[in-house]
Amino acid sequence: MLVLTIIFSICMFPTGHAQEPSSPQASRIADPVKFDEWGDILFGDEKARLDNAAIQWQQHPRNIIYLVIYAGRRACVDEAKARGIRAKNYLVKSHVPSDHVVWIDGGWKQDVTTEVWIWPPGMGKPFVFPEFNLKQSEVRLEKNCKIKRRRR
């Protein structure tokens, strides 16, 4: 009985002290963080937001930047892919290593959406919720179009 009481006391009332991180690796983000999200904006505005993600990544350089891109109800063929490649190329030019930037085609939503997640390595990738997405039959795909901001 005494042993159980001691074990219970240790589990319920730990006496250790919190340690301050001693290295950049120790201060990495421990949980996935949705850093930003935007809709159909000009690429110049998107670059500013990607710059902010690159700055955040520099604070935790072991982490991975995941870009989840959803095309809109009206979309160019392979629009999410084109937007993902464009954003990744921009981040790589901003000195984020290529293997720390991953883009994911999220399918289609009502409006074009880009989500930026910053995750620790080894945690997999963000989950795309297809039940909230549009079906391909609900999307109007345009051939031979350029990825650009659409007027509302």
C-alpha cells in the first residue's frame, strides 16, 4: 500500500522544474500550427504572406511548411497544382530549403483558398477534409486560362 501511495504522489505531484530551451531544436514548435489562410488575392499580396511564413519558419528551421491549396468553384485546370508550385518556388527563393516546403492539392472549395501550416518533422501532413469540398461535377474547369485573381 505504501508503494502505491508513493507512486500516486509522484504521478500527481511532480517536483521537477521546467527547463528553458537550450538550443534552437529544443524550441521548435511542438504542435502543428495553422499559420495563415487566404483566398483569391494578388500574387504580390501572397508573396508578403509567404514572406511571413518564411520568417516564422526561420524561428523553427526543422519544421515543415505545408501549403494546402484548394481551387474554387470556377477554376483553371490544375489550378491548385500551379498555385502550389508557384508558392513553393517563391519560398525556396526566400531561402527555405525545398525539402521543408510541401504543397498539397486540397481539391475544390467554394472559393480559392490557401492554408499555410507549420508542422514539426515526423508528424505527417495536414489532413484534407474532402467532405467539406465540392465534387468535381460542381466545379467549372476552364482550359487554357492563366492563374490570376478573379473579380467578384
